[in-house]
Amino acid sequence: MVLGDKIASALKDPLEDKGYDLVKVDVVLGSKASVEIFIDRFDNQPVSIDDCVAASQLASTILDVEDLVQGKYILNVSSPGESRPLRTEKDFKRFCGNEVTVELVAPSEEGKKKVKGTLLKIENAIVYVKEAKNESETKVNFGDIKKASVRRVFKI
């Protein structure tokens, strides 16, 4: 198991107990390691600075007690930003009704490499998206997804 996965495994449940969804862990090793943790809130409220501080204190304690990162390290905790990644089927279920961008590993039968629209559902490892530009429903096999994210739509 790679270090990022070990850290994610150690942090997932404690963060969830505090109301945070662990979105992603990035680790860069070197003379001073860097650990970046991206969190979201289960109540769909924006991640605040106070949330980042609380998650950082919790993560720091766990990383130190478990001695997961050898030597000194820099810990950064933040929100996933404007385009929150969707990585698991659970993520897709949680964000049904939201605008998404889905990039495919290879072009679909229709020649599409990217699908943008409203996430309708995920069922039997098939993701259903109602495309914004032509209102058609597109089905994507979960295993064919290279990268997916929620698209924040700002209305003025």
C-alpha cells in the first residue's frame, strides 16, 4: 500500500466522525515531505477555514501517533475547490442532480471524450448524465471514466 493510501485509510473514519468527507490525499516525499489533504463537508456547506483548522489538527495528531510520515513534513488541508473530484460510486450517488464533467479513458462509440451535464444517477456501475447542450441522456460505464468532477455553476 502506498503512503497516500495508508494516510487516507488512517484518516477516513475519524474525519467522517467529524462530518468531513476525505476527498483525496496527495503526498510528495523529499527532504521535507508534503501531505495535502482535501476535505468536503457532508452537509454540502462550503468548507471554511475553521473546518480546515479542525481537520488539520485531527490529521496531524493521527499522523504523529501512527508515525506514518517519517521525519518532518508539511501538512496542508483544504477544500477540493471549484471542481470537486468524483472518485467513487458513492461520490456519484451523493452528487446526483449536480452539474458534472466526465472525461473518458477512450472516446465513446459516439466519439466523445468528455461529457458535460446534469448527473442523473449511477446504477449498476453505469453513470447517467443529461447533457447540457443537446438535452440527451448519455450512459457511461464507471470503469471507462478517467476523471470526473462536480462543476460549480454560478448564476448572476
